[in-house]
Amino acid sequence: MLLPLTLPALLVALAGDSVVYPVLNHGRVAGSMVVGHNGDTVVVRYVFTDRNRGARLQTRYVIRDGRPVFIESRPVLADDRIGDATSRLEIVADSVRRWTPKKTSAAPVDPDTYDGALATPYDDLAIVRFLQHRPQHSGKLAEPKATIRLEVVREVTVPTSYGKERVRLVAVHLDPGETPELVWLDSHDELFSTNVGWFMTVKPGAEPALPTLRKIETDYHDRRAEALNTRLMNPTSGVIAITNGDLFDSERGIVRPRTTVVIRGERIVAVGPADSVAVPAGATVIDATGKTVMPGMWDMHGHMDLVSETSGSLMQLGRGITTVRDLASDVDFATSQRDRAEAGRIAAPHSVLAGFMEGPEKWAGPTATIVSTEAEARQWVARYDSLGYKQIKVYNLVHPDLIPTIAKEAHARGMRLSGHIPRGLTVPAAVQLGFDEINHAAFLFSTFYQDSLYVPTMRAYSAVATAVAPNIDVDGPAMTQLVSLLAQHKTVIDGTFAVWVTSAGTGIGQAVGAGVPTDVQKADANYMRLLKKLYDAGVTLVPGTDAFGSMTYNTELELYEKVGIPAPVVLQIATITSARVMKDDRDYGSITPGKIADVIVVDGKPAEHVADVRKVERVIRAGRLYDPRELRKASGLDRE
């Protein structure tokens, strides 16, 4: 049996033959991955900061014949000591043994299967090396279960700080359908860079090559996205008639029985009783008898990245979401995907973009848009406006003194202002300084505990919210006064409630660093009471997920119904209300002649039971017809 290394032995492994890979956040160093080699043993210490959270992990591998036969992970504690083991995998003879503090299991070894973790960039390299040793460079992955294969995408010579180097882009394909994981290898088949993302782990000196890598990866995903759209878009005659459906009229919040909708090109041209609306000759006919026809829905809190166009966007369309407001993405990805979606080149929702701004501190959020002066703030608002952005979103570390300037500049250009509540501000102060909207209901709790933002240590806002949520008197005078202020100022709340309600089962709050409240029942009850209190006070609510592919969208809507918001009102919130907030209701949000044809067909009665909206059968995005099941299958990431 292989025994865990002692701390001195770990230090020797790290010091003997090690490489320090910087972890970059848009060019800023956010941490490192130290890879130490000692014979067949590799020790990886992976520590980086992501908004005062992030990874702190040390893993030891023993690798033989291209595959790990021992993997043990331990946390790197706040004082940099190494904690107790949290997981262990060991291959002994013909058995794979897995251990965690709560569970031990064993299974037969399959030589075609990679057994290992997926926790650090080194794990990506380990899978590549495993596949390099396999026939046809293919095999299987134990967790999650999938078949995997290796593809060499591109070889290119790139500049580095130490001269030119020949590098290779390889793709690990996971079947069925999932967007491949991309890894860059150097001339020695060691890690050169992880795939393009908010946080990248790169070989020391590789920084000059990153623009080249970004372009190559972008071209690769763009081609895949356009090929997927060609395959997934259903052929039509250019005219679509949806006949005999029960139409949800989002303008009035009622259901109109036996209604026919006619779409020509990207626009709705006729809506009316099935007996009085003629079906044009040659139209592609969708019989919606016994089903609900409704406007495509809006997710008002999304985030695009490079792989959204090949996975997340497909998931969104597959859920009947035809518009997504993006609240923080790299400008080049966001504008490219928006424009190509509007042109019908990729399968993706209509995008409404909000420009992201952050302050210049060590644990700033993942963006290149860092502002520290009024001039910088004005320049960025102007740039976002010139690119067609409709809103500005400020983040945790923007200096409070800049908020009036940002608000004035945005409003003068007809743009909205929303955001997190920056350090040093309260919700009432932010509203009075010009916020039109608050992103995340958690700030309505943490605003009463300003000292907890700093004491005992600086914490991510999500962790603060988790700590204080069980202790709020939602029905007390302080919260009542705050909600009244929001109603008075017509402040919109993008609550992302499915992030915070642990019993919803989404797990997203934990994923963003919030953790689990000390009293889950009290915290959940407070969020649910807050949701109802906001609605009862007339505060405008919009549905947002902050989840890749809008995976928690249906849960978000169901929480609204659960607290007592009538199902037709929930559907309005998901459609026309969101369109009105963004002043986009001239073209979106309802099924009306002249509007863009964003329409879904649901095999159920969501105006009676919101959960029925999970049964989306057809999705039409700007007159383009898709099968939601095929979209979700092609995304490869749908967990429903």
C-alpha cells in the first residue's frame, strides 16, 4: 500500500524538480500551480484567488505507464499548512479503491478507463497523457461516466518571453456531445496553457503567446457552433403556422384558447382565433392542440464565455429561454456571439449585454475592465454604449465615489445601472446614488451587517450573505423600510433566489463560495419571505439564474409560485416584465403581430402550474425552429 508523504517529503518533492505556473485573471496574477516531480511521484499545489475565494488544493500523484495509480488530495489551509486528506484513489493489483472521510469503495480496474480527479489543470494534462498511451487515443472516463478521445487540433509556433516555441492544441472529447476540453502542450508535451477562460494556468513565460492562443480557440469554437446550428435548426418553408394552441397572452396575463399564430421570416404576422386565422399555403404547420403557446422566456442574469455558443446557449434554448441578459463577459466573446446569434449563424438566445466594471484591488473579479478614476469610468461607459450595451453593472470593489459619475454617464446615454453593492455602500445608498437594480437578493441581507464584510476577515459577499441570512427579521421595521424604499424608487430586483435557497437543491450558492448556512431552514425561510415581501410591496422582480446554461431557471420560477405569486404573473415576470425592464417590449415579450417570433410550445398548462414549463416541445427563435430535446442533447451538459 502507498503511504501518504510526510510534510518534509512533500517539501522535497516540490523543491527537487518543480515548475511554477502562474494563474492569470485577465493578465493579472491571481495565484499559481506548482508542479513538483520526484521519480514517478508528482505533487501539485494549486492556489488562486477568485473574488476572495478560489482553489486551495494540494494533490499527490503516483504515475505509472501514463496513468495515475495513486491520487491523494488535501486542502491548503489559510496559513498555508496542509490539511488532512479529503480524498484518495489507489489502484492496487486489479482493484480501484476510493476513499473519502465518509465513504470507501472498490471496483475492478478497467485498463481502458481513466480513474482520477478533475480538480486542477494538471488533471487535464494527466487525461491527455492517458489517452496518448491508448490505442486510437480513446478510452473511458470513470467520473463522470463518458467515452473520451483525443484530437490534435492545431500546431503553431508562438512567441514567448524565452523565444519562439512550437505548441499543440489538443481537445479531449467527451461523448455524448459535450464541448471538448482544450489543452495546450509545449514542445516537450508538458502543459503550456489551459484553455481560454477567466482564469488561465500558463507556463512561465507563455504570456506573449496568449493572444494567439485566444484567436485559435475562438475560431475553433466558432466553427463548431455554426456547424451545430446547421445540424440542429429544423427546416421550414419560411412561414410557420402554430395552430389550435392555448395562447398565453403575457400582456393581459390570461390564456386565449384555440389560437393560431402565423410567423413569416423572423416576425409574427398574425395572431387570432383558430377559426378566423387562415393558414398560408405551403406553411410549416405545428399542431398545438391541447398545448400552450407562449412567448420565449428571459433569463436576466447570465454570463457568456467562449464555450457558451457550443453548450450553454443550446441548454438555454432547450429550456425555452430565448433572451438572456449577460451581466459580465469578455467584450469580444459577448459581442461576437450576440451578433452571430442575431444573424442566425449560431443557435443561441437573443442577447442583451450589460457592461461590467470592477475596482483595482488584489481580489478583483474576472474582467479586464478595471476602473479607478472618473475618467476611466466615463470612458468605459462610452465604449460599452458604442458597442450596443444596454446596461452597466458595477462590482464589489468599484470605489463608492465613482458611482455618481457612472450613474450620470449611463443614464445620459439611456443605459441602466445595476450591480453588486460595492464595499463601503449600503443598498439604500446605492439606490439613492443611481442604481436602477440590485443583482442578488443576498445584498438585501448583508446590507444590515456592514461590519461582517470585514470582520473577522475580508470575505466574498456570498459567504457574508450565508452567515447573516438566518439572523434577519424579514418582517421587522428595518427590512420593511428597505423594501418600501425599493418600491418607492422603482428599483428592480434580480434576486437569483435559486442561488441562495439551499432546499431548492440547485447547489449553486455553494458553487459560488457561499457555503451552507448554519441554520438552513431559517435562511431558506427568510429568503422565501423576502421574495413574497418584495412582490407584495410592488417591487419589480426579474428572473435570473447566474448559472451556466440557465440550469436553475425552472427552479427559480417555481420558487416564485411556491411563495404565492400566481402562475400567470410568474409567466409575465419571465416574459413581458423582463422585456419592459430592458425597454425591449416593442419587439419582445409577447406574441403580437409585428414582434420578433420568439415563441415556445409547451406540452402542459404552465399558466396553472409553472412546473409545466419544463415540458417545452418546440422553440422558435426569430423564426428559426428547434427541437428542445435535440438542443439539450447536443449541449452535452444538461443535468435535467
